[in-house]
Amino acid sequence: MPALAATATTHASVAALLFLTLTIVTLGYVLGCWLYPFTTCRRCHGTGKRRSPFGRSFGLCRRCDGNGRLLRTGRRALNYLRALHDKADR
């Protein structure tokens, strides 16, 4: 059976394209975590208040401590890596 050169594909180009896409997405997320470190709290929807189970009174949201904002997961990882780097310098 003859090899058909016109239909041969290189897997290296597909892997390189996938790697390039993954790198761009990762750098975009890191940039977003650096520029916008906080996100709205999902429990209280950014209000900082929680209703009581009976619906008459309000209390502070326990997850965000009444602030309405939480630190992003990526930013928390960046802060950990920076603290690890600073600790290694001592």
C-alpha cells in the first residue's frame, strides 16, 4: 500500500498550537488576577449581608466578613508564591 504524502499530518504542529494556546490563556488569567485581585462573594452576591432563615433580619456574610468581595484563587496562589520567594531571601 503506497503512503499518501498529501494526507500526512504532523502532530508537532498540533501540539505546538495547543501549547501556545494554553500559554496565552494562562498568562491572560495571571494578568487578570494581578489587575483585578477581588471577585464578588457568591454567597451574598456582593452585598455583604445574609438574610436570616426566616427572612426578617440581616446579618453579615460569614464567607466574606461583610465585605462583599473575596480574593481570587489565582491571586491567592500568587500571594503564596511571593511570600515563599520573600521567605527564601532571608
